[in-house]
Amino acid sequence: NCIPLADICIGTWVHNIECHPRQGAKLARAGGTFAKIMKEPAPQCLVCLPSGVEKLIDSRCRATICIVSNPNHGACKLRKGGLGRRPIVRGVAMNPVDHPHGGGEGRTKGGRPSVSPWGKPTKEGFQTVVGKHRN
């Protein structure tokens, strides 16, 4: 089905279109895409590309009749990295304005007991929740 654009009827769906004769297919190659032959003047052919752009292409260029398979190619949703979870960054890797352990020249140990980004101690023995008084 790979024939020159001059031999294809107006309104036909095509894919794998050459931009210049004998150069190889360049246009409408992704899954589910196609272009439409609009007009056929003698030396050049008007083709409506998948993007909606109408382009004049040499009539000697070849194209394949029909649509590329896998029409759902662009419809499937890709899984995103992280899946809604933010990365955990160590306090010693931050700047001093971001965390009490941040800053210093080169790699440092933090210089103080483990604390949260707001300065509250995080290790054993520190009471984080104040209990309710019951009568």
C-alpha cells in the first residue's frame, strides 16, 4: 500500500509520509495517527497532518494507505513517579534556614541532638503529646 501521493485519491487516510522523494517516512508515524489527502495539484499535494497543519508535499513522495494501528496509544494514562508521595530529605542535607541540622562546610554530623525541622526533639524521653487531665 506504499504508493506515491499522486496516485492516491482525495480524502484518503494515509500514514508514513515522506517529506522529500526517496528520503523515507517522516510524518504521521505514531500509533493511531493518520493524515488526509486534501488536494492534488500536479507537482504538489496538499496533506492535512494529525496536528491540523495543512502542508504541501511533493506528489512523488510515497505514503501508506490506512491508519497506523493501536488507536489508544495516546489515551492510556502513564503512572507518575512518586505516586503522590514526596521524597524524604535529611536535615543535614538542607540549608540552615530550612532545618536546625543544616549548613556547615562539607559533610557534618548536625552538631546537636536529633530535632524536627521546627526544633522539637525527636528521640526517646521527650513527651510530644500532652495528656488530657481527667477528673
